Amino acid sequence: MKLSHLLVLSTALVFTGAIAQQAIAPENPEAAPVDAVAAAVPAPVVAVEPGPVKPGDPKAGQAKAGACAACHGVDGNAATALYPKLAGQHEQYIWRQLKMYKSGERNNAIMLGLAAALTEQDMRDIGAYFGQQKVIAGLADETVIAQGPNAGKKFYEVGEKIYRSGNAANGVPSCMACHGPAGAGMPGPTYPALGGQHADYTSLRLNEFRAGTVWGKDKNANVIMSQAAKGLSDEEIQGLATYLQGLHKAGKATAK
């Protein structure tokens, strides 16, 4: 077994108990108090990079992703909305997020500990494995809104309108422009896949972006989402989150 694998497994054992109880925490350092879990995180073991990073190997990634299964599921379809689904996510996006966790540019004590022992090649391999898995979409909320400007519409319909057309009056751009009509994202500029994601997870992230949270520093800073989300209403965030939960690639039509 490689040194990097041993480091990942040993780190995972430290966090197993904490992970089971960890709720989604705000990723804005100023808004998130240091709790008992964060205080208990040991100093990270920084892995030595072996050389130039190559495109990920899904087979190698499957073994390395063992420590991820407790929260994100063996196939990347997290069973609880406390954790995001990684199935179908782009390799480069996962690689980029893991790098930011490792550097501390994205604030999450548990992920910092787990990412600290990974080399960039490990990150690419893990990303390649999850990227080959199929996301299992949930159901969109068909509840009819009782009052307000969207009265009579279903929540997912409000989300669909924002996703496809945005809200020009409030400066909200179309989500589809970056994340694609089926929520599959774009791997080149590392726009993530969103289709099928847990509604509660998406809602929390959108609320953080609206509040001004930015992941990354300098050229890594994700200022796009903090700008895109600042004009969203609570109702629009709820609608977007549930629309994305039910969004998936349409299957091929069957000839009759």
C-alpha cells in the first residue's frame, strides 16, 4: 500500500466518529464559530507531491475514495443531505475543491484533515472515479406557493425560470449559461454539475453565496457565485434548490 493511502486511511479513522455527527457548517470563516470538532482536528500531515499531475485514473481513485464513502456514499450518492453528492461531478472540479480544502482556502475542518494527506494526483484519481459514477436525482417540490408575487406557481417552476432565464430585474443571471441545460456543468472552466444534488445542500450553499461567501483566494477566488446569488430571494433559492434536486439528463426515447 502506498504511503499516501496509509495517510488517508489513518486520517479517516480519526474523523469517523466526528463525521457521523457533523451537520453542514457554514463555510464563511467569519460566520462559523469554532466548535468542538474543529478544535479537535490535529495538525495536518502534508503529503509530498511525487511529480507532475496526470489525468485521473478511476481505478486508482476507487481505492483512494474509501475514506469518502462514510459521508458521500460508495458511489458518490450521499444518502443524507448533510453531505453533497459527488457522483457525476467533474474530475477537475473535485480536484480543485480538494486543493482548496488542503490549503485552507475553503473553510471546513473535517475536509482539511482528510485532504491534507492527499497528493494532487490522489485528488485527480478520486475525481475521476466519482466522475464516472451516475448521480441519482431526487424529486422536485410541486407544492403550490400560496401568496406573494409567485402565488399559484409550484416551487420547482420558480426555480426552473431562474435557472433558465435568471431574473434581470434583480441582476440574477441564468444558471444554465454556466451549468448547462441539464445541470451537467462544464469541465473545462470547472463549472460544477448541479443536477440531482440534494435540495437542502444546494439551498445552504446559495444562502452562503448570497451572504458574500467566496471560496478560494486571489486567482482561485470564486467571486462569480457571490455576485450571481446576491439578488436571489428566499423563495427563489428554495425553488432553485428543489428544481436542481429533480434535474437530470433525459433518457433516450423508446421507439414504439
